[in-house]
Amino acid sequence: MIDAANVSLGQGSEIGLAIALAVMMFAVALSLRISDFAFLKTHPKMFVGGVITQVLGLPLVTLALAALIAPTPSVALGMIVVACCPGGNVSNLFVMLARGNVAYSVALTGGSSALAFLVTPLSILFWASLYPPTAELIHQVDVDPLPFLVQVAAMLAVPLALGMLVRAKLPKLADRLQPIFQGLAILIIIALIVVGLQGNWAIVMATGLIIVPVAVIHNATAFSLGAASGRILRLDPPSRRALTFEIGIQNSGLGLVILLAQFDGLGGAAAVTATWAIWHLVAGLSLATAFRVWNARRAASGSAAE
């Protein structure tokens, strides 16, 4: 049922989705500073290890999870699209709340976001082609690889370059514009989810018991991958927390817009991506709170021992 559903925004929506994508990437780019990438020079192993976990590790683990739980093809595609998106900016806030390494978190978010214009579309096509059900689905939807790559890369690269240029040349203007465009980006995501729910409410109610567990399990797997990778890289506890949030918090709103613009709003893919967009905030805040409580208890026990 859900594979046959499509989230439609009506005639002329292509232009609106292109504008939405531009707004979201411009908002991300306004937060990127040259200093964010200095982490690569001072801590190359940490930076490269984190980026590899984000760009290669999460899609690979997602593919394995899809093969294990065998969701419908469109749901599997949504999982892959989410895994191929850059880290979400809200991860930096959660890392700060969790008393993690904020500089590391910001560097990883900046790195994955700066590479997104090329890495995201390439990764989606590559990883989806390795899983037979999604490869067949992409063939059925008639996604032409070259136009897809060019269109998505252009839609991501132009606002990304403009935003980074404004941040570099006009930092005060960037400071004023950043909260405005971030607010617009959040409103766009909310609007897309609401419109999708209105047009497909019966399907959502019928398949919610499938979609929600898939999104929750996938998100928990992503957080676990970040934590495990931190231990493999032998990072200190604050840096492990940062990597945990960077992998567990994805820019799923970007993935949702790409699905609507390039994949005809496939129902299962859009549903799991939208569910992730909501759930990772709940999970991230809960995990950050747990870390803070644990820190407070350790500090209290240390003081008592003294």
C-alpha cells in the first residue's frame, strides 16, 4: 500500500521545492566559518574518522539493517536517503547540552554540509543501487542518474556557495540572516510534513505501526554507530559524545525535499524520512539529558568522596 502512495504538493510544486531546498542549504551555509575546518589541520585523525563514519559508515550500516528487517522498497529508500544526508545543525546544540566536544561537532557538521552538494546525490544513487529492491524501485520511478546528479548538485551547491560567501565577506549580515533562514527552514519542514499527512492520512494511519518502529530502530542504530566509532577511534568521552550525536542527527529535512523533488514523493520514503525528522529530535534531547544527569551524578559522587 505505502509503496504505491505518493506525496503530491500540486502543480507547480517543482519551483517551490527548489526554493525550499535553496533556503535550507543557504541557512546551513550561513553557519559555516573557515575556522570550523581548522579542526582538520589540528586533529586530522578525529576529523577524517568522523567524516568516514558519516559518509561511508552510516549508509553501509543502513544497507545491512535494510537487508535484515526487509522493509518495503520505498521505506528502504527513505532509510538510505536519510543516511546519505549531511549531519543536522541541531546536533551541535545537543552536544553542548551533553557536555561534549562542541568544536568537534561543529567541524563534522560543517565538513559534511560543505561536501553535501556532491556527496549526497552520489551516495543516494550508489547505495540505493546496491540493494536490489531499491535499485528496482529507482528504475521503476525512472530516475535518470546523470540529470539527477546535476540537478541536485546544482540546487545544493549554489545556495551553499552563496551562504558561505556571505558568512566570509559580510559576517554581520550573516549573523542577522542566519536565524531568519533557519526559522524558514524549520517552517518548510513542518509545512511539508503537514501537507503530506493531510493528503495521505489514511495510509499513515494504516502503516504507522510499520514506519515508526523502522525510523526508531534506524535512528538508534545511527547513534550506536557513532558511539562505537568513537571507541574504535579511541576518542576521549566528550569527543565520543560529539560523534554519537553527529551520526544520530541527520539533516532529514533536506532528504525529504530531495525525495519530493526528485523521486515523485514516494510514500514510504517520504514517511520514514519525515518520521526521522521528528524522532531524532526527541531521541537527541533525551540522550543529551541523560548525559547531563550522568555528569551531575559523577560530579556529586566525586565531591562526596573528597
